[in-house]
Amino acid sequence: MQWDIVTSLDDYAWRSDISKIEILNDKQFVEYTKEGYATTFTITAMEPLTCWEFDMENENMKGHWTGVFAAKGDTTEVDFTEDVVAKKVLMKPFVKRYLKKQQALYIGDLKRRVNLVL
């Protein structure tokens, strides 16, 4: 099921951008890119099979991510939304482009892992 894949902090091998995930507690985890760059996530809402939300922060940005899931027959429709701001003035022009690239990579990886209707 797509919900289990997206919300698993143990099964992330399908993610081409992540080298490891460190679970801090039941509400926080840290994702490390292949380059070793860390982003801390704090889960703010979890409604099984429906919604998963978290705050995220690293040295360059902070923001909020929302994932909404809806069953559509044998598939799952997802809507992932990020609201992020750059922490550094020099990063502001690049944040939107970076997020679009990261979201496209994530969705591409996820599509390869499951059959989704986006």
C-alpha cells in the first residue's frame, strides 16, 4: 500500500536521494542525502491512510509538508504540498527551483515503487 511506503522510516531504499534515515523519537527523524546533508522532520499530524504532515528544517530552509492520500479504485491519488522559506537571503532565488526538482525526483522514485494516479 502506498501509505505504508511513503510513511515508512525503515524502508527507504527506493529513494534515490537518501543515504539513511535516523529516527530520533516517535515524532522526529533526520534524512541524510547521498552527500550527507541532513534535514530534520517533526511529524505534526498523522491520520492513517489519509494525511501525513510534518515540519522540516535544515541549515538553508524551514517549512511544512502535507501529504493527502485518497483511494481511487485499485490505485491511490496523492497530493503533496510544501510551504518552505529560505533561511539565507542568498538561497531565496533558488528555493522554488530546488523544491520542484526534489519533488519531481521523489514522485519519480515513488512511481517506480508503486502504481499511483497523480
